[in-house]
Amino acid sequence: MKKNLLSAIVIFFVTVAFLLMLDDISKSKNTQLEQSVDVYNAPTQQDMATTDAAE
């Protein structure tokens, strides 16, 4: 009986910790990633370099 109660308490706390971890991960934002994405966006295609030789 005592082992079953201890097992149930351990499973309960592990489940609560897992749910709190999932909640924290889902609500967090990586602001550094959002800032670095803007660096790679080209304003227009005309600003890109071309390697075609005009003949």
C-alpha cells in the first residue's frame, strides 16, 4: 500500500513538472531569432547581384 502511494505521488509530480515545462516552452519567444531573420530578407530582387554576362 505504501509503495503504491509513493508511486502515485511520484507520477503526479512528474506529470505536473512535464506540463509546466510544456507550458513554459509554448509561451516563450526567442527574440534573438526574430531579430536575425530580418538580416536575411532582401528588400527587392533588383538589389541582388547578377552574374550574367551581357553579350
